[in-house]
Amino acid sequence: MSGNGALRTRGAGISMTKEEIDLFLSTERTCRVATIGGDGSPHVAPLWFVWDGAFLWLNSLVRSRRWTDLQKDPRIAVVVDGGEQFTDLRGVEVCGTAVSVGDVPHRRPRRTELP
């Protein structure tokens, strides 16, 4: 297909501005996190997140597959989407490298008795 540059792709027509992305990420709470397993297979799971205006903050249990995957391969993709109707559908995809911050979580011994 040839054109004169006046054609806009559907993607460009529905793109969000930086301000719209910031507002969207500030109001949503659930994302879908994709990691790469040891055998190369993808693993996707929902997770809550916090957007601070520059970074997505995720929390993970050390016994989760997600945590294990990221320790072996820190590449990550995160999708945040919203909308109830097809015409309302919107979303943001973030791809990059996960970085563990602070102390690495540790496992607490399991209690065998009730307090």
C-alpha cells in the first residue's frame, strides 16, 4: 500500500499521550506480568502494582513461579488494561528488565501452632 503520509494507522489513532498514560497507570491497580520460564515458555499472571510516575512497583512472593523466573532471566513484560466495553478498551504495555530493590525477601518459618 502506498500513500502520501496523510494516512494514520489505527495504532496511532488510539495512542495515549504521556499525560493520559500517567493518569491511566495511576488509576488502575491490576496488571498482567509475563516472565520467561527456565524452559523458555512464557508465564503470565495477574498482580497488583503501584505507579509512581516513573516506575511500576511490583511485589512478589519468593515461592512464586514469577520470582523464580525473574531470578533466572530478568526480562519482563507487563500489560495494564481497562475498559468494560469494546469501544472503551485501552491499555499500556511495558517491556524491560525487572530489578530487585531492597533486601531480597526471605521465607519465614511456617508456624505449626496457632498463637
